[in-house]
Amino acid sequence: MAITLRSPREIELMRQAGAVVADVLLKLKENSRPGVTTADLDRMAIQLAKYAGADTLFKGVRSHLAKIPFPGAICASVNEELVHGIPSDKVRLNEGDILSIDFGVRLNGYCGDSAITIAIGKISSEKQKLMDLTKQILDIAIEKAAPGIKWSQIAAEMQKKAESEGFSVVRDFVGHGIGTSMHEDPKVPNFVSRELLANDILLAEGMVLAVEPMVNAGSHAVKTLRNGWTVVTKDKKCSAHFEHTIAIVKNGCEVLTLRNK
């Protein structure tokens, strides 16, 4: 792994990019209600990013599984979709849905990346528990991340929290380093594996990570739809997704994807 340690100046630039992401996600959350399409939200994200002088990260990204580049600025994933949901005028939000929105920008050469899951109207208690738990798992990582800590220690706590509540952490998708590119070393899993234990990450000041637990109400097993992008749970149970870009600093970590004050 070639992990780049970022300077205070670079972290400040990433903080500025992260603030744009946070501001856009807040506006999308405020406008996510029954009757709105995911394409409506995508167009809003593009306009807001352009107004802030930022370039969106996801639109145009290619995958070996898909015939077309990703067509949206946001990933808009509803209910059993966990990630890479394609925004569409045909996908209209309904009362009781949960919507995961993943969004990132590049501003002045540096990236920010964050995700939230949103309740559309009144949702079931099980969906609310899933959302709350996934956010709590992200909070565990933020609380524990500090120089000198092995990532496997944090991943173990994240996994334990999910499984103790009867949920499962997705194995096929993990967090990542981030900087001038959206995806950089290291891979940042939310669970413990032999691979992680063999190549553990010792957190150090200057590391910047996009930490993004995806938690399923049922099995961790997932599959990719025929469009080559959208990933869904195999058992069709719901999934939730929360993400922040964090910087490892002297006494812990700082969340960079927070709103402008």
C-alpha cells in the first residue's frame, strides 16, 4: 500500500470540499419526500455543486461490470439497494421508503465524500433501527480513530455492534483512502478478515479516510443488477449507508464532511 499522509494545508482544502458535500446532502435530505424522483435530487446536486465551484466525483466513472459510465452525480439507493443506485425520473420516492444518497466532489484539486440514509415520510421501526444502528457504527469509528490505533481494532467493534443487534455488515464494499483522487490506499473495511489482519492499517497523523459502513437488515450477501451498477441485497431486505471523510489528527480524528459554519 502507498498511503499518502496529507499536510495541514491539504486537509484544509479537503475540509472545504467536505463542506460542499455536507451542504448538498442537507439540501437533498430536505427535499427527499414522497413524490420526488431520484433524478430530481440528482439535478439539484449538480446545480448546487456547480454553484459552489466544485466538480462532482461520480458522474462518468467507469466499471468493468457496466456498459455505460455512471450517469449520475449522486448514488441514490432505495430500500434493498445498498449502493450505486442510478438516479432516474422513473424512480419516485414513496412513503415508508429509506433512501441512501452517496455524494462526492472535487474542489481545488481535493475530494470530499459522504453518504446518508434518509427516511421518506413515516417508516417502520425496523427500518429506523437499521438507520440508527448504521449511524452509530460510523460514530464508533469516528470516536476510536487516532494515531497509533490499528484499524482492525475499530473494524472489530463496528462489526460486533452490527451483529449484536441482529444485522450484518456488507463485505463486498469497504471504505477507502481519499485525497486528490476519490479512491486511494488503503482499503478501509467495516469488519475483520484474514486479509485485514495480515495487512493491518496502523493509523497515523495525516491519513485521510472515507469510512462508510453499509449494514443490511438480513444477510450480508449482495448482488449487482444487470445494469452493472446497482447493488442490492440478495434476500431483498433493506440496507443503510452512512459515510464521512475523516482526517487522523494528533489527538484523534476530525470529520471533514461537515457543513460550512
